[in-house]
Amino acid sequence: MNIRLRALNAGFVGDCSPDGNSHLLCEDFNLAQGIIFDCPICLGEKNHSILVWFKDRGVPDAAEPKPDRWQATGTSLDDLTLTPSIDCSPSKVCTYHGFITNGNVT
């Protein structure tokens, strides 16, 4: 599997509320606190999204998913790289475990 983030309806998120229960979509990577995108393996089945919070971007400790925060590098959805890998399997939502590298989801 190798899918571009843009093909998964990806968008940056920011303005996370202090309690972590709400956030807004934003266009600017430099202002983003995270990213949300459609799960690449559950398309058409469970239709759920994956939310990943960026490290050192002011995300409140209460924001789910926690406690994980990812190192984000790049300038846009087209060259975004996150480390470490994203593992949904502990949440029991699905079995996706993969990477975002240079805007590609694997």
C-alpha cells in the first residue's frame, strides 16, 4: 500500500481546546497541531479517520489520542513526514500500522 495523504482527505488541525475535545481544520503546516486523514485500510468498510497530534505544538495533555505525539517535518501535505510509525491496533479500531513519509501513507 502506498497512498498519497491528499487521496485520504487529509487536513491539518489546530486550535485544539484546552480540554482536548475540539479542534479546527487549518491550512498552514506551521500553525497546525496535528493531522487527520481517512484510514488507508478501512476505506469503504469502517470509514474512520486517524488523528495524529504533533510533538511540541502546544497540544493539551488531555487531547486524545494520548499520550503519543509525533515529530512532524515538511512544509505541506505533499512532503509531510511523521515519526515514529502510527499504530492503530492498540485502540482496537482497526489494524493499521504504518508510516507517513514525504506525503505518502504506507
